[in-house]
Amino acid sequence: VNGIEIYSMKIDSKVTSRFAHNVITSRAVNRGNVHKEVFFDVELPKTAFITNFSMTIDGVTYPGTIKEKEVAKKQYEKAVSKGQTAGLVKASGRKTEKFTVSVNIEAASKVTFELTYEELLKRQFGKYEMFIKVKPKQLVKDFEIEVNIFEPQGITELEAEGTFITNDLQNIIKKTFSEKKGHISFKPTLDQQRTCANCSQSVLDGDFTVRYDVKRTTPDNLQIVNGYFVHFFAPTNLPKLPKNVIFVIDISGSMSGREIEQTREALLKILDDIKEDDFFNFILFGSEVHTWKETLIKATPENLDEARKFVRGIDTEGMTNLYGGIMRGIHMLNAAHEGNFVPKRSASIIIMLTDGQPNVGISNTGDIQAHVKKAIEGRYPLYNLGFGYGVDYNFLEKMALENEGLARRIYPDSDAALQLQGFYDEVSNPMLTDVELNYPENEITDLTKNSFKHFYDGSEIVVAGRFIDNNQNSLTVDVRGEGANDAMSYTTQEDAEQTARAFQEQEYIFGEYIERLWAYLTIEQLLEKRIAATGEEKGNLTAEALDLSLKYKFVTPLTSMVVTKPEDYGNQDGIADKPIEGIDIFTFFLYLRSQLGIQLVQGPVPAGSLQPLAFTVDGDPHFIISVPQKEDAICFNINENPGAVLNLINDPVTGITVNGELIGDKRANSDAKIQNTYFGKLGIANKQLDLKLAVTPEKITIQNGNEKTGFTWLDSVTFQQEGLTLIINREKNLVLKMGSGASFVIVLHQVWKKHPLHQDFLGLYTLESDKLSEQTHGLLGQFFHPIDFTILEIHPGSDPKKPDATMIVKNNELTVTRGWQKDYRTDPKHGIDVPCWFVHDNGAGLIDGIHTDYIVSSLF
């Protein structure tokens, strides 16, 4: 297409215990004489997360790295503008429905692209389903789909089909399964891909679907591997619960035409499936609210016939009184339960369908959500179906999630009626209500959702977690739920040795798959909770989801993955993105000074001193906080003994932490009886990338996993690897960037080797502190957020040259002292005097909590 030829494409899927690891490998060549950008739209299941995208060029593989979206986008666009090969993976659809992979291929260049994604297969209608979108847009000489499945419970059935599969292609699908293993392969030749003889069009355009199920001798299956567990719960042969369902249908004018016709068609088919033990009713809302019956009605044959006549007569009118419709349905269902008009052992649900936004009655969506949540009070789930693209889908989704249901978009295609009916089929056979899976609280942590309002026939409940003690190898679980006839109570046990025996086929295992399954499920549920959350709770959920997304390298709605050739990296915008050996970084500090909200300067501090008495070239205090909007600065000391390690920065979102260890003078100052302290060691880590940087006045050590790389301050180098850029300017400073977070400059302060008192020490300065998240904290990190203060009543202090004043900050009234501190950014040897207001008593009243709250056990 457009001079780009894909000559090989392989889709390799490994499924282990419902968790699928899929790798799409495409080999392409640019036959043209200029670079060309090509867009690959890769449609994946809504619940799938991309985990890697890499390129192989001239035999060298360039892996992708996960970054925040805007950072990744800018890096990619810069590379493309220069005609360089680059690729970007980003989530472009709601809940990762669609990923777009953009690639720019140089002239006459061959590139291999490898895209990896993972998903937990959901069970619906008694089968696990995995679909693969097949759309190469051209004939591919070497095309293959291969699926390998391993299920320790055993496989009972396996099938594969494709929407594009003709009679000729049907025999090309090879399928085998026995005991615990299943295998699917599909490898059409070039001629078999053609739509007709000698055609250049490909028949490969559609969905390739694999379905299977597992043997069930017990209601559940529990697996334990390396301190993590997953629990699958899917009981069979239970009697079905009667259900009470209210359909709340939008009949406003915008539903006229095909939409209302498809709604009538779907409701008529649903009426054919309603069981005689069920109760139901219809509520219609336009400008006014209409009900079929005043109460829920039992689904007798006579009542169903009458309902069909009612449905055939449904027509559109007026505007959209959504609030009136939904509240009428809730009050009707509540009244049915309170009046015992429906069976005590039954499952109740409300299904609402709308194509527009509320504009009659209460139209503020926040108010509607509050009223609905209060009226339902967690008694039953609310399912919201949004017809077409004119709906406020975020509102529908949030309201459904707040009430233990879910939202589904109904696409305005010819099969809309089937989409409506298909959703109803998923919730039409409740087997249990109020299901709880209980695990020993003193053994388990980080548990995923373990209570469920309903369990539907043909589905499966999945819970994962990790052990507090990684060496624990057994688990007992209590499962409870309410069934049609009585309460269900079930206890199951499992030990790690049983799981290990089941997983002797090591070629089917991809990494720590149960740990990844746990992370995947946790992220998915955090993102779901985030939709319905507000304020601080939303921020915490976002931070936690982003933290796990970066750690386990999942592309989620919060992250993007970008890959560029290393030599392209130096052409990116921004200081941290274009490090050049020998650059005068301190010149940039001057230029950016007015824009930087926070800087940190570290030097010797007299331990135990509460007054800034002796200012020297080695100077104090430890901390200088610049406040540009005030054209001023605040400074303070932390007075601790040598050996204390202080947490300076901690960002749970980017995973970046900075800790500093104090060292002391060679001996106490004989005149002032004071022991000076300095920052003699710095530990900077990014836990998502498993990177650690230890800096002392003697050496710099980088640890990536189990690999270590060391440098000395005599080196003058630029070092790069995934997620890390490090520049050492010989015996002066080093510039560091980890991942997509802030950049740092570490200054080496050297003293005369035979100095009788002082030792070499380190200073730390922040660049691009705005790259760290709002969750950042620490002795320094807490000041990355805006801070305001007011100075009152300036008056003479104990030192005539240093007046005292009253500072109002964080609602505290503090006595502060004016002084000058050394800023070594523009002159690492001598420093420049910077005026600041000194806060006494270890920053009391300025810092959150007390200074000892920030003492940690080690650099990492």
C-alpha cells in the first residue's frame, strides 16, 4: 500500500490459564525512494493491554519504552519530522478498544515490527473467547496465525472460525486438543488469500475467533505461583434464579426511524426468552414518562402476549426526561421488594436504553447520579445502554458503575437489534446473588474485587491477590452466595505443589504469568473505579493504576509506548531530551530560573544548630525552595546525625524516588563544638524500570535489574539505555533523566584532600520538576506543588545583619530569619549568595509532619 509492502505477518498466541500473551510480528519494506509514514490500526479486545512494541532495523532491535502520553507523542513527532524511523503505540479508543501504531519508514528500508499484547479471556455463554482482528490490507507472502492453549483443568472443547473464512479456507484451519493442550493454526498461501484468480485484493479482512472451555469437576480452580494466586469460580448445574427486570426505554424524538424500529425488534426477541418465573415491566420516557403496568408483572403467556402488543406500538415523542424514567423504574422495583410482590430469592436488574442527553426535569448529570445512587442503595445492578454517539457515555458509564452494573455502547449499525439482544442474553440467567469470596486477611494483600452482586450462567468470577509471605504455598477460601433454593457455602483449598505439578509443560509459560494476571486485573479494576471516583480518591486511583501500568509495562489509557533509534534521541526537544557532552548546563539554569518552581541545594549544615550562624563557601542550609511568584525563596535545615538517610522525593506515579545519606566532618569543630553534616550519598531509583543510581563523591553506580555499570567522576561520558540518560562532566557535575520523570543535576563539591575538617559532598538540583506527578512528596517533593506565604512584621533579630519576621504559611505563623545562602548552580566552586527566609526547628510548620517522618532505612 502506497509503496509499503508487508511481506510477512505472524500472529502467535499463547494462552495459559485464561491469560493470553499475543505477539504480532510484521515485516515490511519501503519500495519507494522517500521516507513514508504508515498507520497500522490494530483492533484489540476492549480489555487487552499492549505490553511491547519494538522495531528491528539492520539486525538491531530497538525496544519501546512506556511514557506518559504527551511526552511520547512529542518524541515521536520530532523523529518523524526528520524522516527517521520511529514508532508510537497509544491507546486511541475508549477503554483501549483500538490501538494505533504509527510508523515512519525510511526509503529502501526493511523494518520488522513486533507488537505484544495481553488479556484475561472472559467467559461468556460457557466459553472463553479470543478474537484476532485480521486486516493486513494487502496480500502477504508469509501469513500465519498460531494459537497454543494450556489449561491445567483440561480442555473440553475447542473451535475456531473467521468472518472471512470461505469454504476453500475452512480446511486450512488446523485444530487439535487433548487433555490440557490445544493448538490452532491458520496459514493460507498467497493464492489462497486472493479474492479471485490473479486478484491483488486479499480475502483476509475480518475477525478470527477462537473459543474453548475447560473441565469442571469442582465449582472453582485455585492456582498459586511465586507468592501470587488466582482463583477462578464458575459453578455449574445450579438452578436458575427468577429475575425481576425493568426496561427503561428512551422514546424521545431523536430515537425515531431505525433506532426505535431496532429497539422494538430487540424487545420482541427478548420477550421470547423471558421465563415464566420472571417478573418484568416497561417504562418509556420522552418529555413525559409512561409505564406499561403500574407494578411488575409475572411473565405468564397471557402477559407476554399483551407485552408484545405494547412493544409493537412503541413510538417516539418529545424530549428526554431521563431522570423521570430511571427514577420511576427504581421506585417501582423498590416497591415490588418492599411489598413482597416478587420472590424473595430472585435477582433484580434495571436496563436503561437512551440515545441522547437529559433535557427535561433534572438535567444536571451529577444530580441525576446522586439521586439514582441514593434510591438504589446497592440493592441491584443498573445497566445503561448508550445508543449511537450522541449520548453522554461517560455519564452513563459512571452511573452504572456506581450502582454495580456496567455501560455498553450500542453502535448504530444494521445489527443494533442483535447487540441489544446479545447484552440481555449475558444477564438473562442469574444463578447466584451476593457472591463473596473470602480469603484469610492475615495471609493475603492487594486483593482484587472479591464481592459480586450477581453470578450469571456461563460466566466466571476471577479473583487474584498476593501473599504477605512470599514463601507461603497454601490457601483456603470460603465462598458464599444466595441461590434459587438456599444459601451456597463452599470451601476450597490449594497448595503450590499441586499447581507446580499441573504446570510441567514449561514451554507454555510466559514469565510470571499469575503475577501479570494479578497486575492486569488490578489495573483494569482501578481504571473502572476511577471512572466513578472524584477528587482525591480519583487521584489516588489514577496514581496507583499508572504506577502498575509503568511497572508491568502495560499500555493503558494513562500511558503510551514510544520507540526511536538511539541516535535520534539527541534530536528531541527539551534539556533532558537532548543531552550533549560538555554542555554548560548552568547557563540553562539561569535562563530557566524564573520558570523553575523548586530547586534544592545541599551543603554542610551544623548539626544541632537552630540558627544559621556560620555561612561559608561550604555553607548551609540543606534546602532552598525557590518561589518565583514571590521572587523570593525559603530555606531550612534538617539537623540529624551522620548516617541518617532522608527521603527527598517520592513519586508513586512515575516510580521515581530520591534519598540522601548524611555524612559528617572528619572531626568536630573544636571552636564551636559543632559536628557538620553533608549529603555524602544520593540514591535515585525508578522502580517501574527497575533502575537504581547510587552517587557518592567517589563513584557513580547504575544498577538495572542484576546488571551493574560503574563510572568515576574522572570520566567525561554520555551513557544511555532504556529509560535512562546520564551525562558526566568531568569532576564537576552529572545530568540525569530517568524515564519520563524530572531531570536532576548532581554537583560534586570537592575540598582540599588534606583539609583538616571538611569532606567532599554532593549537591542536588531539580530540572523539569513539573514532569513529576501531583502525588509527589518527600522533604523536597512536597514543594513541587504551589506554595504561598506572606511575610509580616519584619524586625531586628539577634544578628543585626539578619532581620527576623513573621511568616504565614500553610495556616501556620512562624518566626523566620532573613539570610543569604550559597547557590552553586552557576559557580560550582564558589557559589552565589541567594537571599531566603530561614525556617527554624527542622522546617517545623513548613514541612508536612515532622522531620523524623522522612527518615528511611536505606538509600533504596
